[in-house]
Amino acid sequence: MKFIALLALLPAAAAQTDVGCDPSCPPLGFESDSSHLCPGDAVDSFASMRLHDICHPTTSNFANNKLSFDAFRKKGHVTVIANYYTGCEAGRRESGVYAGIAQRIHDATGGRVNFVTSLKGGGDCSAWASIYQADALSMGLNGGVRPSTMPLTIGDGSLDVRDFFFTPPYPHPSYIVLDENLEVTYKSVGPCCGYVSYYDCTDDVALGLDGMLTEKIYEVYNKQLADPNTGEANPAPVPPPPVVDPPTGNCASTTFSEWSACSKTCGDGGIQFRYSARPDVPVETQPCPAEVAATLPACAEQCVPELGTEFEVTVVASDLASPRDLAFHPTPGVHLGSRSEGRDFYPDEGEELWVANGGNHSVSIIASLGTDRQTTISRLDRGYYHYMNNVTALAFNTVAGSGRNPDQDTFNFFAVCNDNLNDYVGSKEANYFMGPTLYDTDTVNKPGRKNTVTRLGDDCSGNPSDQCFFLHADMLHESPACVGIAHDPEVETSYGAVYWAFDTTGDNSGDGGQLVRFDFSQPHGPGSMDHSIASVRRYPDVKLYKDETHEYGHAGMVVHPEKRLLFVANPGTGSVSAIHVDTGRYSRTAREEYPIFSNRLPSFEYSIYSCVDQEEAFVEGLANPSGLALSLDGTRLFVAERGGRIVALDVESGEVLQTIDLWPMGYTSIGGLAISPETGALYFVDMDTNKVVRVDAARSVDGECAYQSRIDAGFQSSLESALNEVDSQCGAGTFSLTRDYGCEVDGTIPAGTLFEQVHTTGYASDDPNVQSMAGMDAAAAALANRTDCGYDSELNFDALLLGGYYCHVCLPRSQGSTCDPGGECANVQWRGFTCDNEYHINRDGYSLEVLNLHMGGEINGKPNLSRGVTYRFTVQSDQEVCLRGSSVTAVSSVKSLSSDDVICATNGPILVSVGDDTPSCLYLTSPGTKSATITVDGATCPEGSSLGLEGPALLPPKSSAISVKATGGLYALLCLALISVLLGV
């Protein structure tokens, strides 16, 4: 028997690469990432065919001022693209030089060289572009003539131009040159890269861009002109780009149409509208006239298939921990595989339902749902006290087949929302640095990615035995006390990582919360802390109010994929709001009045948007609405009332179709709702009974359960005609029934005093290096000695996470994310931690090898256990290993161990709680090996051989693939192979 203490566990730190201003492509450390467009690569049709709005100049040769890069796929042509951010960054100095170069070369080549600017970061795109052209004039470029037609500036609000052509972490300002086939001939970084601000990079430095770009542009341009056979433009056939018809009229009507029919066929009749093809107020609405409504019947309840003519409920899972929300995984099995944590799973059988547990800050995974193999496993983040603190909502990216680059697509990712102000489970004064956390669930197809890890931080994908923990792919910090989250199924961004969140703090004035849009853009990935590449937009016009009558709760959110409507449960007002997510205009930066945010670099956009189209009360009169879910066909919206009722709404009209009462069955704290993507059945969580429940509806096939939409057909027809007429004359997006046409964007920046940042270190530090490799320094190591753990002490617990601490005297350690009960942890900086009550068991030839990974732990002779502690023995062998007392009578319990008990495992854990009835002498046994003796409280124990506890003769498994993870494993494999030959197996 060997007992090994592993004391040297510090590897080279695995964190993000510090790219700086290195123009290498792909960036250093990202050589295997196929998403980076580099010299020799061609722009694919997915990127070249997309339409982008040209904000400057306001008129161009492109229809509706919409640019497709495929328009430049012409013989003899060259395309140059620049990557800039708004504001007084160093890149602004170069932008003026670029504008001058663009106009000069475009004119000199007869329009064969075209220049495009990707502009992002907030602000008025056209205004910034105009400033850049004025800068060119002030620097004396373009012969003293102000540029007017070049460059073409794109408001890259979805960041897809940046993310395709300049995939982060490629530096900025940066430039790319494309030939006539849209193949990259040159890509590099501008001379102002590395300077902090506009004032630091002088004109002399920025003017270096002229020579650099001019040489590279003419190099490819002249080559194409000199040899007509070189660079022949023979691209692969692609479909023509989409064409948006330009306005056909003058949009100057002075008269309105007649009022439309009322929108609903029952009840109060809804609304009427009239329209006029004019730019200022093209639509007016009013309630359905009382005399018309009086003729309409009452809106009687009907029958929808999810609720049925009658229903029963089935408890799917119980013994959860205050479950708040639930969602179906889009690809069952991609996370758990066929075996994890010593348990078998069957990914091809049944669906997979994930549940957010606010009570213990975890996620429960119900695998093989509805089959005989259904089982539940719980999983945590090792840093749950920050990343999943009081997790209240979760949402998956379910958009398969989006056409995105596989190395960028976030399909199968999920985000959680945490109802907490970042108080580290009540142990630290809140600093509001809290928001949604993003995770990649795919461990089956991404081995080595570390989407799940062991306590020590090793990759857990494909690991059949160790306990696994989530490792977050990104986190943003602008929505503390968040109670709802929804993924946006858009296909415009390169990564598909856009989520909408219900931030209950708002501006912290006490007047409700706000809607916040999070675009994680390029998730930083597991093991990194860099939050510089993201976009966060606040919508203070969308007022949201939480449930103030309960200590905890949930507010459902769901985006309708076709209508582009976000439905949000508004518990405090008893309503559901409907927001048109593709509307709203930039108002101002959010950095001044909301001074707590994820990163201070210009690539992190933090903005305030105003004038969004919304229906504040799509439906009202609800009693504390909580969960929301859409039917599979998108025609019905289900709303849970916390107290025990579910309401089915008609999406077109907002009218109630059917309700069911669940409170008589004891469900009076309903949280999230979910619809099965396979069966269409409705599921809900009940927060106080700790259950997941399915509604089993009686569904008739003979029409007994049927319903009709409450929308008036005449109203619907008039609406479609009006929309087509107004938009055709005045431009797409002009017509809206919910827009406030009098809304003016407010650029006034209030004083940013409503938040008090109690800590100025950690993630929110003014030093941008704290979120990079530079943070891995002696100062971070010195945090190990900090013991000022008080609630209002100066120590910032966020700084501990940044410093690589998952185990620290100041961090919470009682919620199960560190060690099993009674264990003590030791930190392994920037990697993970070890536990003194965790052992790993391997077969080493004819012996059992017992490894203790605890830092600084020494094993003198036999392992010694203490009463009152739970121990984890992780068996890493295909052969069964058992832990037993002095006799050999087997029992089924795995909670405790008496003298007659036997607990066995194969590639999985043995968990034993050492109590008063646990014998003082324990033994590890396995077929064909010597037993290993373990003592309790320092007892003197005989060897197992004297008690007849040696294992029986080894009978090898039938499988030829035998893995023994232990020193001496080769010897064991040779022996097993020899036995296999002798026995003929």
C-alpha cells in the first residue's frame, strides 16, 4: 500500500494571454482559434452578405444606405476596414488620418479603393464620423480638402463587423486590407495602439498611419492592375444580397386614415388606430369606443392544449433548495456525457431539465427526464458566493444552426441571474458589483476547455469519478439584485451571447428597477477574468418593480423570436410588459451616473438607451406574476401568479384564454415556467415545497379542447396594410403602435452619486491590469496573509477571486462548494484548492494507492480520520474498491459506516460520515489486492490480512480497454493482459 501526499501542485498559471499591441494574426495564444481572419483568408459569404447601416455620409450609392461587403467583390477593387471606438481614445487621433487617406486614395483610384470604418462604443455615429473628417482637415490631409464621401462609417452596434474582421483580443485601433476577391492581404495595428488617450498620441505619431496603409494598399492595387491574370475575381457563386426597397413616396401626408376596427373581439375591445404617411406622428391610437365595446361579448375562457379540459400534476423532482427557475437544455447529454461523478447517465434517453436553486446557490440537472433512468445531480461553481449567489433565474442559448463560426457560437451556453448585491452570502458589505454569469455547458465536445473542473482546477470533462464544478465563461456586473433573465435568439451578433436582465436596483433611488441588455460579445472563457470585450445597455424608460412582499422571488422573461418582443413579468405592478427589443436610441454613456461597471477600457461599452417601443401593461390585473413561457408555436404566453395560478394569454391580443388554479394542491409559491421542446408540456417550480412539477393536461383530438385568438381579423388586416404603406413611403421601422413619437433622447448626465462604491480595489479598480496577467503578481500572493475579514473591513473579497483564491480564511466556506462537511481547505493559487478530507484511490499492481492532495498534508503510516467529519474517497479504477469495517456484510447506506457496513465504488466517490458508531479501524479492499488500513482517532489497528479481508482472485473485465491511473499502472496492465490471455477472455 502506498500513501502519497502531493505537495507541489502549482503549475504555470493558465489565464488569458497579454496581447498588447502585437499585430500577430492569430493573436499570440489563440493560434488554434479558427475565428480569426488573417492574411490569406477569404471573407465568407456569411459575413460578406450581411447588410450594415451606413451612418456617414448620410447619402451614398448603396440602396437605403445599407452596405454589403460583397458589393466590393469586383475585379481591380481593394477594400480597407478600420476598427475604432468612440470617445477620446488614442484611436481618435488616427481616425482623422484614416479619413484623409480614404478620400485621397478613393479619388485617385477612380473609386476602386473603398474605405469602411467600424465604429462602436456608443454615441451618435454620424456625429463622430463628422468629427473624424474635420480632424483630417485640421491635420492638412487630402490636400486641405475636407473628406466628404469616404470613409463609409458603419455604426457597428451589434459588434459583428469587429468580431468577424478583428476578433478580440486583436488590438485596436487596427486595419485590414482586402483584395478584389475579399481575401485578406494585410492586417495590422495602428501607431497609436498602446497610448491611453487622444492627448497621449500626438499628430506626428498618428501620421505614421499614412505611410503604413498607403504602401500596403497600393501594393495589392498595383499588383491587380499590372497583371490581369493575377487576382482574377472568380468568387464562388453566392446568392445576391438582400435588397431593401427604398421609400417610394415623399412621406409628407397631411391627412389621417379612418379609425381602424377595434383590436379585440370581446371584452373592452382593445384599441383602434389611424395612420398617416408622415415622419413626425404617423400613428395615433385610442381605446375602443365605449359604444362599440358595449356590443361585444365577455371574453369567456377557452381551452389551450397545455392546460386541457382537465389536468393533473406530477411531481418530477423534489428535495430541491428553494428552486426559482428552470429551463430545458437544448442538447441533452452534452454536459454530463455518459458518466460523471461516479454515476451513469443516458444522454439518448429523455430530455434534460436544469433548475436554479437559490437556497444553496446551485443548479440541479434532471437527466433522462420522464424515463425509468431519470436521475438528478446537483452542481456548483467553486466560487458560488460571487458567481451564483442566490441564483434566481437561468436561460440557455437554444439557437442551433445559426451559421456562426463554431469557435464563436455560444449555442449550449447558459446565463444565470443572481438576486444579491455582492455580499458574499452575507459575510461582506455589499458593493453592488454583481450581474449575470455565463457558462459553457459543453464538456463532451470540448475536452480540455475546462468548462467543468475538479476542486483543484483540473479539467473534469471525461473524468468519470471526481466531483465536478462549473467554471464560468464570463461575468458582467451591472445588474445587482437581478430576478429575471432571458436569452435573445437574435442572429446578428457574432457570438449570440445577448441576454436581457431584470435589474431591481435601477438607479438606486428607490423608484423601481430597469431593463438591462448584456452582450457578453466575446466571452473571456474559463480561467480568465478579463471583462474588457462586452456591451451593456441600460433602458431606464422600462420601469420594472420586484415583489416587495416576499424575501425572494422570480420574474420571468422571454423573447418572442419572430415578433422580437421581450415579455417581462412585473411583479410589483401586477402586469406583464412587452418591449420591442430592436428599438431604442443611444442617449449617453452610463459610466458617470452608474459608476460601478465591469471594465474601464473603451472596448467595454456601457450606455444608456432611451425611447424604446414598449407596452408597459401588455396585460395587467395579475396577482404577483412570476414565471413566463411561450408555447412552442409562439401563439400563447403562459404567466404564473406566485400564489398558485397559471394564466394562458393570447400573444396577438393579450387577452386571457384559460386559467388553472394550483393553490388547492399546495403550490402557493410558483417561480419559473418552462415548456418541453419535445412534448409541449408545461413545467413549473414551487419555491417553498422545493419541487419541480409537470402539468398533465387532458388533450382532445376531436376539437373538444380548442381556442380562437381574440384579435379582430379586420384590425389585423388594417394593421398590415398601414405598416406596409407607411414604411414604404417613410422608411422601414417608421410605423409602430407602441412608440412614443414625442420622445426625445436625453443626453443630460446626472450626478453619479446614487451608488456608493465601498471598495475601489478588485474588479472595479482603476488599474486595467487587475483583469489581466498583470494581476498575477506578488501583491495578489500577499493576500494570502490578510485576516481582516470583517463585514466592513477594507479587504475587497472580489480582489481575492482576482488574486486566485478559492480557499481563504475570509471567504464563505459553509455552503458545500469547498470541502465536504468538517474538512479544511488549502488554496492552490489561480488554480483551485485541496481538502484534507478528500482522498483518491488507485490500484497499483497488487496494492491500493491512496493519494491525499491536500497542500502541506503529510501521511505518516496509515491515514487517520476524525469523528464528526465527512470523508470523500474518490475511486479512480475500473475495478471495484470497497471501504468496510471488520466484517464483510454489505449494506446499501452510503451516509455512515458501522462495523458491518461495506461501501463500494468503481470510478466514483465513496462518501462516509465518521460518527460515534463508526469503528476505529477501517479497511479499503479490492479484488486481487492487499487491503489498506485506515484508522479513526489514532486507533491501533491490525492489518486487514489478519482479518481475512484480502480480496478474492482477480477476474479482469471483459473490456480490452483497462485504465489504471496509478504509479505502477504499467505493471498492473501487463498482469491483466497476461491473465486475459491465460483465461481466453
